[in-house]
Amino acid sequence: VLELLQLKTEFVPELAEGMQEKIQGMRASRDMVASLIERSIAAGEMRPEINSQTAALAALGMANGISSLWLMDPTSIELKAVAQESVNLFLQGLTRT
């Protein structure tokens, strides 16, 4: 599905409703991730100066970017290992030291 949406879908008026649903889903995902980050900040686990919405967009962008790169060339990326390491690196950047 991701491959079809990102690499093989032409955006035409007939698909506008589906695109709006995708946008709403992205916003819901962003808000959910931002909420998790806000809870981690409140618990003292992440740096207080972090903008939760920006961090959520960065997390989603990272996940979508890795997925897109893998879809373009699946043999060049060990998806599970890269995803795990990327998440660890991302969280280290948010965590209080």
C-alpha cells in the first residue's frame, strides 16, 4: 500500500477524497506521537525544550523516509536493523542526559 501511495499514485481530482483521508490519518499519527513525547517530557525522560509537534513530524518523516528508501531498493537496506538503530538514535537525541 505504501509503495502504491508514494511511488505509483498520480494525484488527480478523483483521488482528492482519499488524499484528504490520508492527510487526516497523518495528522492523527502526528498528534498521537506528539502526545507520547509530551508525556515523556512531563515524566522528565525527555528534554523539556523539545517541541513535541516538531519531534513527532521528525519521527514520522524518518519512518516514512526509511520506508520509501527501502521500497525503492529493498536489497540495499536491512529494514528491521536500520529501523531499530534509527529509532534508538532519534530517541537518544530527545532524551535528557
